[in-house]
Amino acid sequence: SYELTQPLSVSVALGQTARITCGGNNIGSKNVHWYQQKPGQAPVLVIYTDSNRPSGIPERFSGSNSGNTATLTISRAQAGDEADYYCQVWDSSTGAVFGTGTKVTVL
Amino acid sequence: QVQLVQSGAEVKKPGASVKVSCKASGYNFTRNGISWVRQAPGQGLQWMGWNSAYNGNTNYAQQVQGRVTMTTDTSTSTAYMELRSLRSDDTAVYYCARDLRLSNWKGVQNWFDPWGQGTLVTVSS
């Protein structure tokens, strides 16, 4: 089955840039989607099909995908960006696959 | 706005069944499928399966195949997920989510937006 690997945690200083990686075998051949989940809340889509932002998501959130790594970038990080972030792909054999999740802390 | 509202928390004994509902509003219900995703306490997200609101087709994850049934009622724009033979490791928050899909040069792509608020299912003797 297809697996997605994320770092357990990422720390970023207020106002700086956080980069969250999502590793998978030839993930560049798939579209990657990203979700933000704050404590006690449902996940919220922040990036779809590698680099597209849904309406209402700040431009500070961006995505890229190539080779074996997809990346979610949060520019000018704010305290409100503290959350767990999950990547997700669709695998033709197993369906939706989620990454292991990354906890982002804004210092 | 597009919204999914789920039924309330449930407490079940091992071996019992649970049925969670998910009422959609703000869009044409039959144009998208509904996926179900669960999250055990302190754990990550696990996709359980997908149900077409257009024709009722389903696609279940191997981990729950045989114990889960997903259905939709187009007259009330409501999706349902029933899980049988509950075990303690089925204790989780269960989410429904609108399934968005497109086909591009990378193949068929599915993602989820928005999500319901979640339903906590506790399995305990």
C-alpha cells in the first residue's frame, strides 16, 4: 500500500516561513492535498491539487510537489497557524491515503 | 454555504453497531460523493470509504470492508455510515466530508471539502 511520511513536528518563529514535507514514492506523479486541523476541530482544506488554494485560505499558504516530496509552505507564520497538518493523495488501489501528520508550533 | 452536519456522540458496547448521519446543505447533493474518515484519540486520519450520492456506488477501505455500509438518502440530502461488530479500537471521531474529484494528466484525483464537525463514537464495555 502507498505510504506518506511527514515530520512529527515543525517549529517556526513568528513571522518566519515554515515548510512541511510529505514524502512518498514518486509522489510527484500524484496530486497532493493539504489539511489543517486545530485541536478539537475538523480538518480544513488549505491546498488542493498540489498548489491551489480554496477560497478563504490566505495567500501565505502555498504548495509544491516534485519527485518524492511534496511541500506545504506557510509564509509569515502567525500564532493562528498552530495546528496539525496532513497531506493526502488518492491511490488507485487503496483509495485516499493520509500522511502521518505534522504538528506546527509558532514560537 | 456548503455545510455538513453530523449526528451526536454515541457510546456502544463491543459487538454492537453504530449508524452516524451526515446532513448536507448548500450544494446539489447528488453531484458529489461523501467520504468517511475516522481519527482515533491522539492519532492521524484514516479514510474509511466513499459513497456516491448520484448512483449509490461505494468503495470501502480494506480495514473496514465487511463491517461497514455507507448509504445516501437523496430525498433528505443525508449520508449514513453504519459500522458493525464494534471493537474497542473503533473508538474514534468519525467525520464525513464532501468528495471532490477531477481527472487530469496525473489520473483521478479525490480530495475532501468541507468536513462535518465529527461524531465521537466510544466503544466500551
